[in-house]
Amino acid sequence: MPTKYVEVDGYAVHYFHTGQTTLPPVVPDVSQGKLIVYIHGAGSNGHFAHKLLDILSAQHSPLSFDFPAHGRSSGIDSLGSITAYSDFTYSLWKTLGVRPAVLMGHSMGGAIALDLALRYPEMVDGLILTCTAATFNIPDERVETWAQVMKGRQPQPFTKDSCSPKTPQDIVQQGWMEQIKTDPRVRHFDLVACQQVDLRPRLGEIKTPTLVLAGQDDSATPVAQSEELRDQIPGAQLSVIEAAGHWLPIEQPQAACDAIQAFFG
């Protein structure tokens, strides 16, 4: 996917798009099909879902971006809360001056998408909530692990926990390569932000069309949490993708795309 930079709230924001490249200050054409804005997860980046977005670009206009201090955007710290990330995403949308978008939020990005639908409904044309929850069950031990990594007291935990047991090792390694683009300090405080959010009391207020995507083998946000989103958001649909874990966008991009296209249809 081609990339550009735009200044938002004092940050140089690195973002991805499809279609023709444009001059630096000119926003790419996003008129084809649906405008889909991918919102990445804790400690991740906008390139994480590039396989899925590439497939969708045949009929739609995907955009994705790196939050400040993630991937190739400027900054050194996590924004610290889901509401802060939502406000930043809204500022990016206003800066680009594009039409309302279908927000595809992965993990932490899903909570951000939910918050945006509640507080900034004018920018939201739909929700695709991927491997996410209205409140996260993140063990304190996991947060402490990343605190120790942040302090240089232990190495990054390269495990297969985020993937299905059926996921090939080369896909797992691709996921690891994306994760190391962001400093462990940022990931640690992103996880703290995820621990603090609870949007369950307001799910019934969401009025936008919603698709919930779940990985059948996701241990971080199990299918039961996706079922809760489906049951509490009026009219929401749920698609459970086989042979996928928490990194569904890179594990099963074609299956995810098929579910999204069916949702749009």
C-alpha cells in the first residue's frame, strides 16, 4: 500500500492508502466503494492488516494509519486512554476531510471504534469490530511482563499465543515483525489503557450497522466476548472465522474479506 504523512495535533502521522499516489499535501482519492478506516491494536501499527486491506481495495477505499509513537508515526508515548485515541482518530478524519467511514477496529482499535461511534457518530458509516471487546480481560501478569520488557529486564515474549494453533509459523513471524516496530513502553501503556475501558453499559446506544469478526481460536478476546457485542449492539452480526486467533487479519485475510463483503452486501 502507498504511504503518506499528514500532521495531526502536532504529530507526523504515517498512513497507508490504495489507488494512485498524490502530491504530499493532497489527500488520495477515496471515492471507490466504502471508505474503510482500519484502527490498529495495542502496540501495533497500520500495516498489520495490509493483506486484508489489499484484498478490500479491489472494490473499496481502505485507509490505515500508525497512531503516535507506533510504527513510523512521530511521538514517544502511548496516548494513554481509549478516549484519547478516539479523539486523535477524529482529528485525523477532520484533517483529511474525507467522508464518513466504516471503522475496522482490531483489538484495542475495536474499543476505539466503539467509542467513536458513541461520541462522534457523524464520522461513522459502519463498524467492523475485529477480535475485540467492550471490556478486556487482560491479566495483570501480562501487563507486568511488558513493564519488565520496557525496563530492559527481560526480552520481548515471542510466542504463538496470539495465533491459532493451525496458523503456519511464517505467518506468526510476520506478526512478530509488525509488533517490534513499536517500542515496548508504548505497548505497556496501551495495555494499561485497555484494562481501564468498559463500554458495556453503552453498547445499546450504538445505531450504526455493525459486523463483529471473531477468531475461533482467539484466547485474548474469546468468541464469548464477540457474542456479547452481537447481543448488545442493536442489529449487529457476528462471523466466527475458523483457524484464526487474535491476529485474524493476517491469519485469515480472505475469509475476513468474504465476511466483510457479505456484510456490505
